[in-house]
Amino acid sequence: MRRKFSLRLLAAVALTCTSVGAYAADDVKVGLMLPYSGTFAELGQNITNGFKLAIDQKGGKIAGRTIEYVELDDESAPAKANENANKLIRRDNVDVLVGTVHSGVALTMARVAKNTGALMIIPNAGANELTGALCSPNIFRASFSNWQAGYAVGALMAQKHKTAVSLAWNYAAGDEQTAGFKEAFEAGGGKVLKHLSLPFPNTEFQPLLTEIATLQPDAVYAFVAGAAQVKLTKDYEASGLKDKIPLYGAFLTEGTLEAQGSSAQGMLTALHYADGLDNPKNQAFIEAYKKAHGETPDVFAVQGYDSAQLFIAGLEAVNGDTSKKEDMIRAMENAKLDSPRGPLSFSKSHNPVMNMYIREARGDQNVMVGIAVEALADPSPDCKR
Ligand code: PHB
């Protein structure tokens, strides 16, 4: 009896060891370092939902290997980014680091990725440097650069207005998107009268709106994002400016139209996605996303989805063998993705080349009403590779 028991115990221990060992070797680990709290919480969640949808559509396995997730809330806190990224890469041994939303956090993540050689896919953060001075074979972006986002809005506004005031959070995303806006707006004959800024994630807009009322520009360009954009459009409407000085932005109405109510109706924005874009991939994506999550996807869900599509392209090219990193990177560089946003390819610096659409907020949709810039690529002059 005793002997039988210990044999059984031995067998159980052996079985556990084997299955633990096999599990670690067989699975591919995806580190999702995203904001799951604070101003950008919803963006982080939608990116996660989009990423997982693409993997689930493949049955949860790529090239025979099960995808496992390690999720970490980065809190949009640049000061915590170094420790968090190192934790995922060195302790959890993730095969790919996916993150993040906030440009400042992503810049630190990219430095860690560059130093360790870890594969990194950026599903939102626009910091120009990520595919500029910091560009690296192992770093890819599936979203946009801040220059691209600002430039498209500047091109749109130059078609309609002569003078503008800009308003943005004063960190990389606000500074760089505003610079892209100014470049295109002034190249198109416009003049930026003044730039107004406030710290991230501050939402005390009133003094800035008072200044706008005094300056009387033809239009206003703004970058704040996530929950803050709801407060901005509502404050803008409440201050009586909405019908006098039109407000523009890239992201200002994205994913938040319901909460914004009348304050966003009629607003024009320029971005690399529009609700209901008329292509078969987008129609299928919207349907699948609604079924999985009970809501309509936004650009952040699309960016998460495409981050996964890009990773899948790499993993399938090496038949799941992540040790063949160079081959994986080559396949990702050359990927031509069928994205819900339309055709998506990558420039030499690993940044998306894509159409930038003009959208009008109607009801709960950002409806495409034109193209601001076709196949826009970030020139990435600082990427020396
Ligand atoms: C950024 O920090 O790069 C950022 C954040 C939120 C956005 C866009 C860009 O909606």
C-alpha cells in the first residue's frame, strides 16, 4: 500500500514537471504593457480586445503554438516604465513586448527593447523618435507617428481656414502632433497665432478657452485624448465657442461620441480610420468585434488588431520558431496587411504607411467624408539604420 502510494506520487510529480516544462516551451508569451487605469484605461482595454480578437480568429494558436498573455498596467507613468518593461522581458521572458498608449512610457520601453534586443510592437504611442532616432530592427509600430496624426489635421484645416490657435498637453504627443499640424497648416497658407498648453493629464481648460475667445482665430486645433477629450468638447460647447470657432483634432472624437453628446456633433477630424469604412476586412472586423465585446470598435481596437496581425505575419514566416529572429523581422518588415483601416504597409523605419481620412461626427459615428492625405509615410529623417 505504501509502495503503491509513493509510486503514484512519483508519477504525479513527474507528470506535473513534464507538463510545466512542455507548457513553457510550447507557448508564445505576449507581454501586454498598457494602461488599464487612468485617463487612457479604455484605450488600453480596446487595444487588448483588438489584439486578442486577431489571435482568437486563428484559434488561439499561431503556427501550432498557443499564445499566452502577461498583462501589466503601465498607468501611463513614464517613471515606472523602465522597471515594468524590464520585468516583462527579463522576469516573464515574453517573446514580444506590446505597448503602449502614452508616448513618454513607450520611449522608455523602446530604450529597454533596443538594449535587450526584445521584439517590440507599438499599438498606439506616436512619439516620432520611436521610428526616428530610436529606430531599431526589433521595434515596429502598428499605429501612427505623432507627425502623421498632426500633419493630416493641418492639411484638412488649411483647406478651410486662414488662422488657428493650437491647444495640447505638453508632452511628446501634444508637442509633436502640434508641430505636424503647424507644418501642414502653414505650408497650405495658414498661420498659427498661438500655442496653448497644459500638463498631462490636466483638464483645466477654462483659462485656455478664455484666451481663445480673446484671440479670435478662424479655428482651433487640439490634442488631448482618452477621457479628457470628452471634457474638452463639453467645456468648448459650454463656453459658447463651438458654433463660432470650429474645433479640430485627430483623436478628439474617437471612441467617445456617445459620452460627448451634442458637443462633438458635426466636428471634423482626420485620422487613419473611420467608422464603417467601406472595405470587406473592416465590415468583417466590426461584426466580429461586436460579437466578442458587445460594442463597436474604434481606432485603438484596430491598432491592437493590426499589432497582432503583424506579429502573426512574423511568427508564421518562421513556422513558430521565435529563435529565427532575423527571418521574423524580415517578414514583418515586408508585411502587407489587410487592415480594417485599408491597405497597411511599413516604411523603412517600421512605421505605418496609410491613408489619413477626413471624418465628420454624425450620431455615434465618425463617418468618412474624404481623404486628407493618401498613403502618408513619416519621412523619419532621424532613423539611421
Ligand atoms: C501618445 O501619447 O502618443 C498618444 C496618446 C493617446 C492618443 C494618441 C497619442 O490618443
